Amino acid sequence: GDDKDSFLLERLGAWYPVESKEIVCIFIEDGVLKVLAKDGKRYIGDKSLEEFESFLSPKLFFKANRQNIIHKKFVHKIHKYFNGKLLVELDAAIQDPIHISKRKATEFREWLDN
């Protein structure tokens, strides 16, 4: 689909427009889709991870694994991990490090290195 500039997301019983460029990552937690914004606020989304992915620019957003989509702008550091896996730290450590499988590691590095 077309890339969206903003999403209407829920937080504490109200809806807020959140710009794509402010999104650090989108993740599944306890079966609920959550969106972490760069100010540290967490929102709830009403779409699946796949639906969100279809509205985001693949230049800027990467589906790291079944639970996480990460925004290139907020990748802080990448650690080598066991068996060719990678561990990605996002800015300000506002989210636990995200695992990238060995299978996706090369694609991830190429995505960042362009």
C-alpha cells in the first residue's frame, strides 16, 4: 500500500495522531500491538504487524522478527550475538534490545548500510 505519514493510535482511552517519523518501533506484547514513539510514550494500534508494515516505507522500517518492526533512524548500536544472530539496541534504550536471526542478519546490515 501507500506509505502513511501518520497513524491514529490509542493511549489511555484517547486517540492520538502519531507521525511515522516519530515511531521508534512497533511490537507485539502480550498479544497486543504497541507502538513506541520517540518521546517514550507507548500507544496501542488496531492493525496487525503485517498491516502496519504495508503502510511503512521499507527504506525506513525493517521487520526484524515476528514481533518487531524497527525504524532505521532510531537504531543506535548492533551487537554480534550467538550463532550469527544480531542484537539491536534502539536509541535511549527505551526498549529491550531486538533480536535479528542469522537468516535476516545480512539483509538487515545491507538495509542499514545504504
